[in-house]
Amino acid sequence: MFKNIFSFEGRIRRTEYGLTYIGYIIIANISDVLEIFYNIKTSIVIKLIILIPMLWILLAQGAKRCHDRGNSGWYQIIPFYVFWMIFADSDHGPNEYGENPKGIGNHDDIEDIGKPIEF
């Protein structure tokens, strides 16, 4: 989990996307609370320094989750599509964006029957 979090290529599971989304919400709320309590003009600069990379990570993870569903990363800008990314299962087997991160359907299981196991 959480390999190449800044990359927009590949596929990720629902769990990884959900944890990224929750992490973004928590960090955004903590930065809001700090801004309210300390009420310093520089807190906005600090908030931007923290939230811009977090937004990049959220968009990259969202694109990878869209890829897992077999869609372009641009689908994440559709309103309420985030719920589909969190709750819908991934495409079975490999697609144009890579292999299934769960490993389900990545290889033809029928061909492997009867072959000796290599160590």
C-alpha cells in the first residue's frame, strides 16, 4: 500500500483510496483548527504548504482508483463519483492501466492446473 503516491499511473484498491481520503480530511480539519486557534497571518501560508501536496496526493490516488474501475482519471471530477470509487469493486483481471491490485483474474487459472509449482 501507498507506493508511488504522487504518481497518476497504475491501479489501487478501495482500502488505499479510502485511507487516503480520510487522511486528507483529517489533515485539512487539523489545519483549520490550528488556523482558528492561532489566528496568525502566516498560518494561511503554512496551510497551503500542507494542503497543496495533500491535494496532489488525493488527485493521484483518485486517478489510480478510477483506473482500477477501468475509467480515465478525469472521472473523479464527476460529482459524487467519489462514493462509486469507495464502494464499487474493481475490474476483474488486468485492464489497460495494469493488473488487478488484488491479484484476482490476473492470470489464467485454468492453464495453471496440473503444472508443477516452481520454487
